[in-house]
Amino acid sequence: MEEALAEARRAEQIGEVPVGAIVVCDSQIVGRGHNQRETSYDPTAHAELLALRDASQTLQRWRLTGCTLYVTLEPCPMCAGALVNARIDRLVFGCSDPKAGCCGSLHNIPSDERLNHRLEVLGGVRADEASHQLRSFFRKRRSQKRRDGRVVEGA
């Protein structure tokens, strides 16, 4: 999870919401990603999807069986669906997301028996650190918005 938190810091350094993810296979990091929606103008550039893409390129396969994805924030519906489609074996996340989380908060896509794949989910790993990163980021954004009088998306 330390590496996922480091990826989240990279996101924050470029003005992105601080969410980071890594994919581990056979005790090796094979994929990395951090949010890049603002910088890439891509609504799908979530940390998890970028880490899955990176891992698929590294391993030269789209079925990521035998892999674990670590991410600092509970995945949204899009990312949870991608984890199922990628056949990830295990998800480990930091803090829950009561507004968009679909790995136990709002829905539980990874364990939905109607889908063709299910994965093990472990939440709350270093949740305090991950939550602090996010709260601090949005506190700064709201403060800047008040000073500048400008609209800041997502704040």
C-alpha cells in the first residue's frame, strides 16, 4: 500500500485528486497508476484503470489472474467492473468511498454472483493515511476557491 500512497502523492503534485494504485503479481509491481483525468482530459483516467493497463502491457496479457490491485480509495463502478473484467484475484483498498464506492459501500460489484468473476476484497488498509491525503487535498482546493472566487471542479 505504501507504493499506492506514493502514486497518490504523484497525482496530487500535478493537481489531480490523490488516488494511486499498483498491481502486484508474484511479489513484483507490474503496474502503476495515479489519477490523470484533469491532465489527460480523460474521464476514464482513474488510477486503477491506468494501473491495469500498465500491468497488462508488462505481462502481455489482459487476464490478470494471480494479481492483486492495491488502491488508496475504494473503486467506483467503472473501476470495480474493470477489476472483474481483468480477472484480478484480489483488491486491497485504503479508505471507503461512501459517495461512489462499489466494493462494499454503495454496491459490491466484486462479489456479485451474477457476474462471471469474483474477487477477494480487503478494505481499510492504511485508511487513515489515504483519507488524510484526500481530505487535505480537498481542503486546500476549497480554500483556494474561496480566495480566488473561481470554480474548482470536484471540490
